[in-house]
Amino acid sequence: MATAAASSASEPEVEPRAVPEAEGEEDDAKAARAERKVLPRAVAVDAAKATGPGWELQQEGVSDSDGDEEDAMASSAESSPGEDEWEYDEEEEKNQLEIERLEEQLSINGFDYNCHVELIRLLRLEGELNKVRMARQKMSELFPLTEELWLEWLHDEISMAMDGLDREHVYELFERAVKDYICPNIWLEYGQYSVGGIGQKGGLEKVRSVFERALSSVGLHMTKGLAIWEAYREFESAIVEAARLEKVHSLFRRQLAIPLYDMEATFAEYEEWSEEPIPESVLQNYQKALEQLEKYKPFEEALLQAEAPRLAEYQAYIDFEMKIGDPARIQLIFERALVENCLVPDLWIRYSRYLDRQLRVKDVVLSVHSRAVRNCPWTVALWTRYLLAMERHGVDHQMISATFETALSAGFIQATDYVEIWQVYLDYLRRRVDFRQDSSKELEELRSMFTRALEYLQQEVEERLSESGDPSCVIMQSWARVEARLCNNMQKARELWDSIMTRGNAKYANMWLEYYNLERAHGDTQHCRKALHRAVQCTSDYPEHVCEVLLTMERTEGTLEDWDVAVQKTETRLARVNEQRMKAAEKEAALVQQEEERVEQRKKVRAEKKALKKKKKTRGADKRKADEEDEREWGEEEEEQPCKRRRLENSVASAVAAATQEDTEVAGRCVTIDVAPPSKQKEKAASLKLDMPKVAHDSSKDSVTVFVSNLPYSMDEPEVKLRPLFEACGEVVQIRPVFSNRGDFRGYCYVEFKEEKSARQALELDRKKVEGRPMFVSPCVDKSKNPDFKVFRYSTTLEKHKLFISGLPFSCTKEELEDICKAHGTVKDLRLVTNRAGKPKGLAYVEYENESQASQAVMKMDGMTIKENVIKVAISNPPQRKVPEKPEVRTPMVPRQMYGARGKGRTQLSLLPRALQRHTAAPQAENGPALGPATTASMTTEAPKMSNADFAKLLLRK
């Protein structure tokens, strides 16, 4: 693996290119053109080269053919100067416009990570050397760069390095690169590049120093540390020195004492290389390392099998290392986890907490804190820990102040975050002040910062976030305590508390008691009494507590007159409060009574509905028996003379609508307007009804059965169409679609499997589209036997890791939206909201892996334009749904079929004979409760039958 390192070490030092001394503007122009040509060539080299120990050999082949490639490009340009040159100019102009747009966008929002990456790519493509360096420099100041970005930058600079100064510049870049993340490939690249400078002064010490630091950083890496060890060992083997044998022996022994993959091959190589027998101590260390390797293998294999970012696997690995307690390995596993989970604030907090409490090495601790806030600048907890760590390790005040200013511009999401960061910084400034002096520069700075904090929270935070981050005036209270206790300036403290009370805090008893305690400790009795008297009049949450404190103070220190005034004020106030509470209790009792009446009314309506349904069920059973007898002679009756009832209903079709639903079904089977044979649909319905076996549901098979609903009513042969879909989950025993009495499919069915695991797997088909509609698949559970069973419902509470997106175009697909959201974090789930017919509603829910990724996505995606639609993105927090109350039954509803939409008109006559009205079932409201008994009686009351003699008497009266 390390042959490239050995060959690099054995080669002589690469001499700098011989560049003639440039004199005048002509030579400067030539040098500029040379630099401009180098960068695109580096792009081609990086595109063709594979990152690894032997990439330099490939680079040599590329560099040797540079002249031929340039000649070929020049000849091709000369041979076809027309169309190709025009296309190149057009592409270059397009890139320039895009570069200008990205630069303008970064001037507005410098924390747009994707804009930085795209700008660097375009500038590198255009060969703008200076601009690429500036863009990379700006990005590296704001964000830590990934391994790929650093390697690309380093390769560009290495390809253009010509002298010792350029080499020093590359060394500086390597030093910055290894500080961002733990990257074995960058360390390997660093070691190999340092081998090229071995001929310079101190070159050998430089190479060894780099490799030693690389071993300290990544030498314990179970999977990638082996390459560093082998490269270092091959380098030492290639050096012709008397002491080289002992150095190589030392490297072998150090490597064999560390648990690494392929240790057996390294041990075999050592045995073959060593001319002397291996010492017993080395063998013992090797055996211990093998035993440790067996303990670590389950965690390493879990990492290899899982997919990035593998946070859970890394957390388990970290817990294991924490139990063992080796600081070097703990630091290494944290660094490995952060390479893939650099946007997880909790992981940074855990790492920094361990370093603060256990390691306590200044350079290591501050470096980790700095990288943490650069990766997750929106997390206030990381900034506060960074400021405390800087103070703990004695960092210069100017640097701490600069870090605090950077934190203010980080763009926190919540207003309370700004209060927290200000509080930490003000505490730091307070600890710097020597309060034994009446005035000092530090004290003036503290007071000015208190003033600035209040202005900042009011002007910047409240206006931008539309909320007060400090409703309890925590910062003003802290300022008042400093003035009273440390500066003995009670006048200033009282002014601050007056301001606190005027900001809506006068109604809270705890605020008044806080002020009272401050006056009690550092003020006088007069101001204490004044504060408590004001508290008695203003407090609305716990006035009894304030009154008790006032009476206690007067009993201890006050005169009789003070006592009488206090008793009078407290009694008056408490009497008024009790009166207000009684009124509120009466109002609440009235509301409770109204609610109870509504509940009773709903119970009554429910009981009436239940009784009516039971009555209809018994009547329907008798009707079904008659229907079965009629259906056998249905076709013959249709061809013969229609029945009398059918003729009447055909003549008064508009009035028959007032009949009940059962009567309508009977009429539908026997009515044919043209007295023609039954249609095919009726024949099919009749045949289905007669042939359909009625299978009772067996509740004992609920565990192997799923309930499928929201299917299209127009689906023909549901069992045939659904069977292939569910057989993919396992063997299907039976599919039972549910049909109406007329043979129409009702849109749901039961699917019974042979095994329970097949039923569980079938639940994954929930919301799969079937004939354009989302199919609902749920467990088959009898709620009467399992009242505690909860049907899955989406959460209606605040979910900080989930986003709600509105305003999406209806044509936006799940894949398109997922591609957009993936750019801001790991998307665990994405759901487009549709109606029951499967049509999109322009809404979506996106679930990220953690809160930080969701917060980052809100900042980046809110206001984004997708297919000419401006979307809105927010943290998912659905409003509470209000359950609509059922309206009270006041008056019985008259069937609207009787009179039409606006009731009975003046000229509207009833064409239905009284004989039919007399035999019609008791009227009931459509889709409503049954009519009350009194109303039913009044509506169904008929005039007594009249004989011919009665009619004669009526005529004689006239």
C-alpha cells in the first residue's frame, strides 16, 4: 500500500522550475498567462486522478503530456475557429453571469453554503486563479471545508507551487486542512508532499514530524490508520542511514501494539523483514492488540454495514469507548463520528463537554469549540460553551469580544437564544470588573454593554422575530442586582425596576417579591413598604401572598398606624379579588351547566337514533323476506302488466321522493318508465345479490387480517384486482369485498392472510394508489373488544425535526421535492398531502433526522420558488382542531322533498292522493334525528273517514 511513499522518499528532491527574471510588463503578462493555464490543467488532473497513496505517479504522466495536449488544443482551435469558438464564448458568458449572480447573493447572505460551493466550481472552471483563492478563503473563514474541498484546493496549489515560498504556502494550507476534520487521506497527502521537500534544510525532521503527528491523530483509526503506518515505515526504510534499522523496528513494534485491521499481515511482514527473532514483549503486545481488535470488531462491522451518517452506530461506539476510558481513542471516535454528522449539535456538545471536564488541554478544547460553532452556527448552546471555554483558558479579551460579535450575526431562530448569549457575555464582563474601585474601564464597559443589550433586544430581535425574547426582563434584573449589590447604587437599581414593572410585569407577585427582597437586602424600610403597597394594588395572580408579606413586615417593624393602613389595604384588595373570583366561578358554573345540558341533549338524540335504527332493522328484515320472493318473479312481472302502485308512482314521480329509503329501493326494483325489460345493470345487481355468499367476520382471525378502505366504488371484481397486490406480502387466504344490498361495491374489503407477518407487511401498502385513489390499509381490530386500540394518526403537536411546506405546485412530485430537501440534511420521510381521491393539495410534511437539519432547511427553503410558486416552510406545529358541536334539536325538520327548496308556495298543490299519504311511514328528517313523538302524532293525525251520507250533509249545508 505504501510503495508510492517509498518511491517518493527515494527520489531526489524536485527542483523548482527555472523561471527567467521578468523585466517589464511583457514578462508580467507572460507569467499571468502561465498561471491562468495551470488551473484548468489542474482541473483535468483532479478529474482523472484517484485520491490515494499513488496518485502522484498518475500526476507525473499527466504533467509529461501537458505540452502535447496544449499543442493538440491549439491545432484544433486553429482548424475550427468558427462554431467551436462561438459555443465556447457563449458558455463563458453564461458562466460569467452566473458568477455575478452568486457573488451578489453571497453579499446579501454570506452563510449560504451551497452558493460558496457553486461559485468556487465556476471560478475554477473559468481559470480565475486569484478569485478562486479569495472565494475559498472566504468560505473557509465561515465554514469548515470537507475532505473533498480541501483535497481539491491542495491539489490546485501543489500543481502551481514553483519555489520554496510556494511550498511554505502549501504547508500552511495542510495545517489548516487537518484542523477542520480528522481526515486520514489529507494526512497521507501531507506526509507524501513533505517527502518532496526532504532535500531542503530541516526536510527530514519536517517529514518525520508530519508523520508522527499523523499517527497521533489517525494512527488509531481501525480501518484507515494502516495506510499512515505503512507510508511512514516505507519512508524510513528508503532512507540510507545507519540508524534506520532501529527506527523501522520501532515503527513495527508501535504499530503491532495497536488494534488495526490486517494486523496479521503486518506481523508476517515484520517476521520476514527482521533478521533477529521478535522479542517476547512485542509478541505480548501483539496478542493484547488482537484481543482488543476482537472487542472492537462488532462496532466496526456495524459501521461498515450501516449507511451514512450512521449516527446511532457511532453513539454506541462512543458509549463503549467512554466505558474503557482511553482519552486518545475517545477523541478519535468522536472525530470519526463528526466527519459524517458535523451538523448534529448534540454530538458537538457531548464532545466539548468531555474535553472541558476530562482532557482540559487548551489547544484541543478551543479547536473543537471553534469547529463546533462553524459547523452549527445556529445553536446558541455551542456559542455559550465556546465563550466559557475561552474565558476558562485565559484567552485575550479582544478575541472573546470578537467571538461574541460573530455569535450575534450567526442568525439564531428564537429570540430567547439572543437573551442567553447576551447573559453569558455580560456575566463574563462582570467577572472582569474589580468592584473595590469606584470606577474603572471594565465597569464602564459592563454598563455600556447592558445598555446595548437592551437596545439590541428591542430594536433588532423584536422587530426581526416579532416576539420579545426577554418578557421577564432577565437582563434588566441582572443589571439591577449588579448595581445594588456590587456598586451600592440603589437609585439606579430602583430606576431599572420601575422600567421592569412598566413592561407588563406589575401583575405578577413573584416580580414584586424579587424587587422587595432586593430592597430588603440593600435598601431601606421605607422603600420596602412602598414597593409592597404598590404590589398589593397591582398583583392579580397571587395577591394573598403579597398581602401576607406586607402584614408580616408591618408586624415586625411597623407602627400601629402602619399596621392599620396595611390591614385596611389588604382587606379591601382581597374583598375585591374574592368578588371577582365569585363572578368568574358563577360564569364557569353556568358554562359547565350548559355543557352538561348539551351532553344530555346529545345522549337523548343518540338514544332516539338508536331506537329508530333498531325499528328500521326489524322492519327491513320482514321486507327482505318479501323481496326474495318477489325477485323470483321479477322478470315475468316486468313483461306483464305493471302493478297499480308502479302506475301511481310513475304518474306522481316528484311526490314519491317523500317516501322512506326502503320504499324507494322497492320502487326502484319494480318501476320501469317505458315498461321495458330490466337493464343489464339491474340484472347484474340482482344476480350479484342472489349469488353473493354472506360470510360472517371471524374476529379470531383479526391478527392475520387487514382492513382495506377508500377503494373506488366503480371497481369491477375487487377480489381479482387486489389479489396480486397483496400476494406480494404473503399467501392470501381470502379477500372479502363488501357489497350493498343492490350488489354495488362499497369501497372496502377484508384481506385474510395465512401468516401474521404477511398482514404486518401488508400495512406498508397504506396509501398506495389504486386506480387513482390512495388505498387505506389498517389493522383489523374490533374496537368493542379492544377499546384501548388507537388507530394511527399523524401527530398534531410541535415536532421540531419536521417541516410543514405550503404553496407547492400541484404538479410537484415527491421525488422532485425530496431532491430539493436532501440538499439541507438527511430526509427520513416525506409526505405529500392529498385528498381522498389522491389529488395533491399543495402541502407536504418533511421529516429530517434531527432538529438542526430542520432548522437549517427552514432558513434556506422558506420563500424558495418552485415552478413559479413561492413556497412557505415552517416547523410543523398544527393548530388544535376544534371538534364541531352537534346542533341542538329545536324544531323537527320537515322533509324538503314535500315542498321544494323554499317551502310550500301559494299555488303549489299536492298531487298525491290522501290514501297514499295515509299509508306513508312516519316522516323523518333527511340525514337527521327522528321526529319527536308529539310532532309525529300531530303530523300523522288524519281526518275521520266520511261516508256518502256525510258528503250529502256537507252539500245540504251549503
